[in-house]
Amino acid sequence: MKAIWTGAIGFGLVNIPVRVFSATMEHELDFDMLDKKDHSRIRFRRVNETTGKEVLWENIVKGYDYKGKYIIMTDEDFEKASPEKSKLIEISEFVDEDQIEVIFFETPYYLEPQKSGEKAYALLREALKKSGKVGIANFILRTRESLCVLKAIDNTIVLNKIRFGREIKDPGELNIPSRVSIKPEELKMAIALIERHGSTFDSNKYKDTYTDSLLKLIHAKAKGKKVETPQLRVVHNKAKDLMSQLKASLETNKRRKAS
């Protein structure tokens, strides 16, 4: 793996030199964009707006439009804005992980200690495990300040970027009814259905079946076979049918476990 960031974790007065690696990878089919007329590939080019000529990556710079004039920014300028955050993941506090709502979590990364920081890395990892806490920190990645959580998972400290509060949209604009009459029997049966499906989370048992189905469809089309579209219809049931649906769901679950 290739490191995408090099710096240090700031843990009190202790600095832990680390490298950051992406913890995830994409797993999806790669589709090309084609012209509908002759199936020629569509190419996207970086073009100079004035001359119409293509510009190479090495000749592209970042500019900020300030009162109609572009201020050119270099990599050094971005670091000068906050040199400590550009090279330091500064832990500001430790909290219980369940205090952070799932809507805030964004992207996970692995932290690897550099040789001079192996002992301090291990110390922080074990302290996080023992305390049951996660660290909250700020740092800059790719010219953007990020808020993040540091958590010990097995032998590794994982950094997970989380969103700032201002990035979360207010759900108040949604048309969600606040007062709905729920009968005690309905609630009891819904909880029973949840408990029947209760389990321990294991990500390995979940598979990307859509990609597999898509690949089968592509193979079928390649052989000239006609692919039928399965009919699926969303049924809007009345509230009075809830009890019968819940009962049927519980009975179905019973039969599955018995078979």
C-alpha cells in the first residue's frame, strides 16, 4: 500500500510519527462512457478556456477568485496556513464512541507507526482499548481540514474521518409526521420481530450480489440472449394492515428457523 499522508499523532506532549493508508477499496464494475451513435469512447480533457488547447496536469495550478482576480496557491501556501495541522493529528479529547451518531462517519484509514514511534503507538493503542474511549482530532488532508476519530481495532489504530456539525443537513425540511398513533400491541410485535432477527454483526456474511447479477446480465447480453425485467412493485398498505403484516412476518421467520 502507498501512504497518502505522513506526520504524527499528537497525544498530550507525546508525538507518534505515523503514516496514513486508505483502509478501503472500491469493488464495482468499470463502465466506459460511449457515444450512443457509434459506441466510440468519450474522453474528458482539461482544456484551457481561452485557447481551447488541452493542458497537462503538471501545468495546472490552484487559484482562488478574489474580487475578480485569481490568487495562485502552491502546496507550500496550504501548509503555511496551518503548519501544525498539516503534519499533526492532534487529539483534543477522548469520548465514548456511542456518543457519535452514525451520520457523522465518513472514510476510514489505517495508521502505521514509523520506527521511532512504535512504542508510543502501542501505548496509545492499548490505552484506547483499556479505556474504551476514542480520540477526537483535527488534521489537514488534501488541502482540507478534517475532523476524525482514532480507535483501536485489533492491533491497529484506525482513523475515521467524521463530518463537522455544519455539514449535516437539517432533517426538519422533510415531511416526516411527528405524531402517529402506535398501538401497544403493534409496538410489542415489532420489537418481537426485531428480536427474532437479532444477531452479531459480521461484515463477511454480506455480499455485493447486485454486481454479480449485473455481470450475469452482461454475459447474457454478450451471447445475444434476451433478458426479461422482473416485475417489482412497491405496495402502499393501509395502517390497519400493520398487525396482519407483522404476524405474517413473525410466522415466516418461525418457518425459516424450523426448516
